[in-house]
Amino acid sequence: MEKEYSFNGQRAREGVVAVIKNHPYVLFLPGLKAIVLWLLAAALIFSWSNEYSGLFAFILFVVGLSFLGRSYFVYSQSTLLITNQRVINIGQTGFWVRRITETELANIQDVSSHTSGVFRTMLKFGDLIIRTSGAAQGSEIIVKNIPNPYEVQQVIAGIK
């Protein structure tokens, strides 16, 4: 049984149909950068010992931790909500940058998905593009790096 989901700004009789997070693969590259920086810090401590090597190693460790921390924060705060009345995209791009875009289901003209590349195809994640009526070209809602974008497209098309 699925736990009921609620959010700020939820309307009366508005039920959440789906909550979609980014694919966890988006943490791979920041994690790889952090590991490389931590390995450099360890190599610096063990191979180059002078009065500044500890300080440089600490700085590398903190920078690696900040890469990983920022990426995890963006991953955990970015959400696509599909309700029985509207679609709400909460896009976190940094610690202090959040963009919330919503559209009524009745205003959706077209929903498409885009997956390209070997890893994205194998891991089944890609982008969802939602075009609305009255929107200028290029002002569509684009939700990047979500798992199974075609299935999400079908969910929106099914309740529209």
C-alpha cells in the first residue's frame, strides 16, 4: 500500500498520482569527482610531507565533500509531482536556486520523452518535455534525468 503524499499548495480534492525523483545515476559523476579528490588528498598526505601538505589535503577533502553534498542536495530536492489536476516540477539547481513550474492538465498540448546515449538507454532514464497551450516556443517544461520517461509520459497522457 502506497503512503499518501501531500504538499504545500495542494488544492481541495487534488490527489497525487505520481511523485518522480531524478535517476540516482545523476550522482555518479559528482561522486567520481569526490573520490578522485579524496584519493589525491590521501596521496598528498602519504607522499609529500611538508608543513602545507596537511592543509592542502584538508582543502581537497572539503572540496570533494562539497561536490558530493551539493549534488545530493539537488538530487533530493528535485521532484516532479503529477496530480489529478496539474503537473508541478520542482527543479533545484543549487543550494539557493529553485524553480517551480506548474501547469494544469487541461493546458497540456503535448508530452514527449527523450532518451539518448548508451548509459541513459541501458539505465532507462531520460528527459520529459511537456508543451502547454499558449506557451511560446522554447518555454516548455523540461524535466531532466528521470527514470522511465516514457512511462511518466503515459501516466500524464492517461489522466489528461
